[in-house]
Amino acid sequence: MKTSIALIGFMGTGKTVVGRLLAQKLRKDFVELDAEIEKKAGRSIPEIFRLDGEVRFRELEIEVVKDISTRKNAVIACGGGIVLNKINIDRLKKKSVIICLTALPSVILKRTAPDKNGRPLLDVADRAREIKKLLDFRRPFYTRSADIIINTSRLGIDSAAEKILETLKDYESNHRQK
Ligand code: S3P
């Protein structure tokens, strides 16, 4: 039985803030993969990208997923690029239901504006264009990886967490072994 939940989706869709609240509501542990990567590397995400490059970041991401994916009773907030390496999703699927959060590009642009320095991939002159480009490329990866998809464009943090709980209940009753 899967007792963990992995939240995937593009930057700014609410994985971390909603995930933290969801974990509280479900009385599960909350794990943020980016924070685990920072711990392991002894550097911030922007520093890893700047000093070691994106390829090294993706390697660290794979290593951290390998460790964390065995955890039971956890809500795991993944980084937006987790879907780029299929091995990550294969590992997460063993113990977690995969929930993909989505949002409109305009909403993502607004939500990621205050923290643009913390997200190296969006630290570019034309952020709107970059978001659209990355989203277009990644959309099929998110769709293919998800057990459940929830659009958070019009939802606040609490409503998004409640919506996940509700959808999860339906999902679990449909997937319970008979
Ligand atoms: C990334 C998303 C970030 C972080 C890194 C790369 C991506 O996580 O892992 O900057 O490739 O989409 P968030 O989705 O939590 O911002």
C-alpha cells in the first residue's frame, strides 16, 4: 500500500507551500527535495547551478530521490524538473501516489516573481517566454507521470490542500484492492 504522496509540477504551482499544509492535515512527515539536495551539496540551489552546472544538480536530484523514495507516510515536494529523469518517477511510484499540480503560465509568472533569484532557470531577461518554453517541453512529462492532476491556478493554499484531500479519497477508493 502507498502511504506517501509525491507532489510534482512546474515551479510556482504550489508544491512546497501546499505540500507542507497537506502533510500537517494528513499527519505525515513533510520532505522538500530541494532542501535535501542543498543539505547534501552543502550549497544553495543557485550555487549548485552556478558552480557545478545543471547536469550535476540533476545527478544530486537522482541520488536524493533514491534515498527519499523509500520513505513511508511522507508528503514529498519535488523540484519542478524531477520528471526529466524517468528513474525518479519510477522510484517515487513505489511508495507514493504522484500528484501533479498545474497552473496557468500567467499565474506561474506572478507566483515566481518574488523568488526569481532562488530559481536559476527563471533568472533570465524574458521570464514569461522562458516559462512558456519550459512548460511546453515538460507538459507531456508531467501528464505521463501523474496519478492525479490538480490545477491550482484559482486556489489558495488551504483550498488546494483540501482539493487534494478530496481527490485523493476518490482515487484511493477506486484503487483499493477488492
Ligand atoms: C527546477 C525547479 C526548482 C529547483 C531547481 C530546478 C526545475 O524547484 O529544483 O531550481 O527544473 O523546474 P521548484 O519547482 O520547487 O521551484
